[in-house]
Amino acid sequence: MTLRRRLSLLYMAATAVFFVTSALTAVVFFQRGLSVLADRKLLAASDEASELLAGPAPFSLAAATPRLDRFAEGLDGLYVLLRAPDGRLLYASDPQLARLPAPASRPSGPEGKAVFASAALPSGTDLRTVVLSLPEAAGGGLLELALPVPAPLAALPAGSWYLLGALALLLLAAAGWAGWVIAGRALAPIDRIAEVARRTGEGALSGRIPRHRGEDELGRLIDVLNGMLASIEAYSIKLRQFASNVTHQLKTPLTVMRGQTEVALLGKPGREEAVAVLESNLAELETMSAVVEDILEYSRLDSRETGKPREERLDLLAGRLARKAAVLALPKSQKIETSLRRASAAVQAGKLEQALLNIIDNAVKNTPAGGRIKISSSLEGGLAVLTVTDTGPGVPPEALPRLFERGYSTSGSGLGLGLARAMLESFGGRIEVSSPPGSGLAVRILLPASGQNLPSRPTE
């Protein structure tokens, strides 16, 4: 059974319960209203009956009977009973009242206080009764007046039950139709969500879920899902670009290796030619190894150092990496310079070292032989800053925004700077690049400074 059908049936059941409860409540209150009206009528009649029985002593039942008959006949539907002090029935305006039991509660306290009760005739007629104590002058007995109280539904004309039944069925059918329509409108967003999800599963990542006015909770869900779909689409585009760029990075060295190997196999290379081919192939293999290593770094990024960042001295960390940078720069006779001011920040040290090492490696690759690479740490306002500058050719302004895209590169594997940014952003850092004309590339790592920073003189 579909959810829409279940909601419609639930709406029908709730409507039926509501109508039945309302009808029962109306019957109860109508019955109570009839009893209140009967009590008022009985109380007024009891005053008249008490005055009718009042007279000179001794009390004579024979003399009072005609007066009671006329009194009962004058009030349509009113029954009158007179009982002796011991409960014996002395008078009844209707023969069937003789079988009416004596009242369970009798008036107490001041004379004339009325006691109301409910009773029923042997015929099944419901009665509302009032019992009064008569004074000694009137015989000292009990005066009991009774008035039939009709059932609330007894006055319905013949055939009304069939009409009520048909009306109830019509109301249930209308409630079912209304429930079907309401459930359909309420579940319409779910149908739209399911349709877009189906198309997304088939590869149409550009689809979005339409949102209409008046959709609150489901509208917020649609907004969240649309945002998720946009993120998936953007990630898919980046992934395709990444795969394309990495393929290109691997295709070039493979093409070079294949071409040189085929040329060598076509002839009879001597030892020098064979060594040259092997050295060239080794260089291309190193390039491919760098690409593969960076890909592995990306895959390990989310699982590395998931704990909370810890306080670290950035100037000491940069000093350690400067010594490693000197080893990387040695083959190209590059000079590593430092300008380190004390600066502390809460970081994940492993990720920060890897990010900074990737930036340094990128600077070494893009700086010509004999160039300079400078590593510095400083405080700028509430930020701790690590900066790596080089004297390379720099990057055109239009290429700066793409430096951190996975796979984009002007040299190298095309993954280093993108990996560095991903590592820094994982614990709250950020990275900026600039390339003034003729001044190489400057990469700045910005981290929230801690309260442990103290002024100190720079070290060169």
C-alpha cells in the first residue's frame, strides 16, 4: 500500500472518530439539557402541589385525591405520587406508577427541600423525579412528582437512520477524497525529489529539485539536497579535470619513454646511446613517481591527523624545513634564505610540514639555477604567517586562480600546491599566492595566531 493511500485512510479514520466523538458529546449535552429543563418544570410544579395539599388538619386523602387528579391532568405528561411517611404508596396518577420503587434518598433538613433523581417506568420510559417532604398538616408524607424525559434521538422521524447512515457514508467518502488530495499535495515534493534522484543516478548531475511556495520542512530539505547536488556536480567536474590533467602528466613521460625505446630498438645502439636512453627513461620514471606519490597523498589526506590541532612554534618548524630545502636546492646551486620571527599557532604539525614542503619543492622546481628562495615567519595582526618567495619567472595573473586546482601545473606533477591548500584548510589555515611582474612567486600561509607569541628579533 502506498504512503498516499495510507495517509488518506488515516485521514478518513480521524474524520470518522471526530464525527462520532462530536455526535456522542452533543447527545450527552442535549440529554443533560433536557434533564435541567425537566428539573425546573418539576420544581415549579412541586410548589403548586405543596400549596394544593396544604389545608386544615387532619389531612384527608379522600378529599385530596380529586384535587391531585385535576392537578395531574392540568400538567400534560406529569405524574404525581403520594406516599405515607413509611413509604407506602397512597396515591398515583397513573396505575403503572404503582410499580415505581420508593425513592432511595429522602429529603432531610428544612421542610420543603427537594431531592431530584432519575427513574424508569416498567414500560422503559425514563423519568426525572423530585421528592418533597410534606408538613404534618398535609399528612407528613412524601410528595413525588415525575416527568418523562425523552431520549435525544427518540423524536427522529421514521427512516431518519437510513438518511443519517447515507450522510455518514457521504462524509467519509468526502473525507477520503480530501485526504487523497491533501496527501498528494503534501507528497508532491517527494515525487520531485525521487525523480531528480533517479536522473542523478543515471548520470544527469545538473538536475535540481524544483521548490514551490509554501513548502516549509520539505522546502528546507529540497534546499539541502540541491546544495548537495551542486557540490556533487562541482566535485565531479573537478574530478574529471583532475583525471584529465593527471592523464596528461603521465602520458607525456610515457610517450617520451616509448619513443626513445623504439628508436633504440630500431638500430644497434652502443653503450653510450643505451646509457643515454636509460638515463632519460629514469628521469621520466621519477616524474611519474612524483605524480603517483602526490595522488597517494591526496588519498591519505582525510585519514591523516584527525585529532585536535596543537600549539606549535612556526619559526622552529620553518627552520627545520629550511635545512631540508637546502638539500633540495643543492643540485641547482640555489640559495635558501630565512627571516624567522617567533610565531605560534594551533596546527596539525604533520600536515603543515607536508604543505610547506610541497610549496618549497614547487619553488625549487620553478626557480632557475643560482636563484634564491626565502622562507620567513611573522605576525600580522591576529595571524601567524609563513611565507615562501622565489626568484623564478613567476606566474601570469590569469593563471594564479588555477594554481591550486588538482592537476593544473606549469611544471611538476600539478598536485603540490592543491594538496598543500587541502592540508591547510583541514585545520583552519588558508593560503594566498601573488606574483608581481619580475619578482617570482610569493606563497603565504595564514594561521590564527595564539596567545604565546612574543616579540623577538629576526634571524637571517
